[in-house]
Amino acid sequence: MAYNLLKGKKGIIFGALDENSIAWKTAERVHEEGGTFVLTNAPIAMRMGQIKDLATKTNSEIIPADATNEEDLQNLVEKSMEILGGKLDFVLHSIGMSVNVRKGRAYTDEKYDFTAKGWDVSALSFHKVMQSLFKADAMNEWGSIVALTYMAAQRTFPDYNDMADNKAYLESVARSFGYFFGKEKKVRVNTISQSPTPTTAGQGVKGFGGFISYAEKMSPLGNASAADCADYTISLFSDLTKKVTMQNLFHDGGFSNTGVSQEVIDVFTE
Ligand SMILES: NC(=O)c1ccc[n+]([C@@H]2O[C@H](COP(=O)([O-])OP(=O)(O)OC[C@H]3O[C@@H](n4cnc5c(N)ncnc54)[C@H](O)[C@@H]3O)[C@@H](O)[C@H]2O)c1
């Protein structure tokens, strides 16, 4: 169901790789709610992904940008304002990648070049995106910036590897930049801590099948899907959440506050 919550609002959506991506589902929902946007992804991902189909479906333009490259980001912000005809109301940062995870390096055997690259892509890029927006004065008052994170920032999930550290940094950047964006521009900045979700990035985590089933059994409401996450993100882009900022918001069916569930007890009861 659509509520016209984003009518007249303009933004940038990072990270739609394929139709499983959280950013893809969010772009579809933003479009349904009357928002307009520019889609962006790393040039290397654009060749693999089907982002053009999404652009056609949502009447959007695509501007390639590597989120670790400041020049790309400046160009993206400038061109987006030109295309959309003014300042922005929302930005979604839905980006993550660990080279150590990709190359099968354990947390106790990190290759630090890989660590640095993964940190740049997954965590520092959020600062770079916000600094580009801030310096260009590209956000309208009461705009909203959201990034996606995972609970491994607070609790250890061994196979999440160095992404746990990246997410802790990302969440801290949301708080720190959220202060300045709030004070100086009346813009809110939050992270959504999402359930495990079957996407390209999600499935890169070792043992993802067990991970997602465990979370499903531990969550009183069950895991939140990518479509559920899109709905929640829409609410944070809308005018209904104007005073929510500098928060890490758990969107996980209750997983983060559950000690144990009956279903998990049953597995261990003979
Ligand atoms: N899938 C999960 O289980 C899960 C759970 C919690 C949080 N998240 C987070 O959600 C976000 C989106 O991931 P997803 O699950 O939709 O997977 P996804 O693989 O569909 O999206 C990740 C995106 O990051 C993009 N990306 C990688 N390097 C980039 C770069 N240098 N510049 C610009 N973009 C780049 C990829 O091209 C891709 O579009 C990530 O931050 C991820 O960590 C995912």
C-alpha cells in the first residue's frame, strides 16, 4: 500500500546491485511513495548488476560513483541536484564489502591491505558521502540520511569477520556526523540494524544459511526481509520521523533483545 509519504522529495540511493538488494527494494518503495531519485553504484558493479532495469521502472537516472572516491562523490552530488532540480531530502547508503571475507581470510589472519579497503568501502565511505553532501550544502532542512548496519557491531558473530569492526565505525560516524548535520542543517542521520537478509553481500558471510535460520528462530516476529527494511526506511525518509537522529535503530523482529526463544530451547531439549 502506498501513502504518498515522499511526494515531492528527492534523493540519492546507493547500492542497488540486483533485485535482492535492500537498496533495490527501497528504490521501488520510494518510487511508489512519490519520491524521485538518482541511482548510483560502483562502476564495476554497474556492469554486473541490472540497475538499468530498476532505473527504467522508477524513471530514474544512474550516475556511477565509487563511494570511496571523493571526486566521484562530488560529481554525483552536483549532477543529482541538477537532474532532480534542487537540493536533496533523502540519501540511502546501502554499501558493504569485506575483502578478507571475500578471500576467505579468518579474523585471526587478516591481510591488512584487505582490511583497509573493506573499511574504506563499508565504513569511511559513509563519512565521505556525508562530507560531500555537507560541503555542497546539498540537503534540504529536515532531510534524512540512512545507512545500513548489522548487530555484529555490538555483539560478536565470529563469521562476520572484519565487517563487525566496519559496522561499529559506521554507526559511530552516524552519531558524530549526525550532530553536525543536525546543528547546522537540521538534517537527521541514522543507521538501521537489519536482520540477516539473503542478498549478494549477506550470502558472502560464511555459514549464512545457519545464521539466518538461527535469527529467524530467535526473533519473536521472525527476520525482517529486504522489503520490510524498505518500508522502515521510507518512514525514516518521511516527515513523520523528523526528530529521530543519531540513532542505531534495530529492525530485526526483536532478535537484539531476545535472550533465548522457546524454539531454540526446544532444539537443546531431549
Ligand atoms: N544482507 C544482510 O544480511 C545484511 C544485514 C544487515 C545489514 N546489511 C547491510 O545492508 C547494506 C546493503 O547490502 P545488501 O545486503 O543489500 O547487499 P548487496 O550486495 O545487494 O549490496 C551491497 C552494495 O554495495 C555496493 N558497493 C560495494 N563497493 C562499493 C563502492 N566502492 N562504491 C559504491 N558501492 C559499492 C555493491 O555494488 C552493492 O550494490 C550493506 O551495508 C550491508 O552490510 C546487510
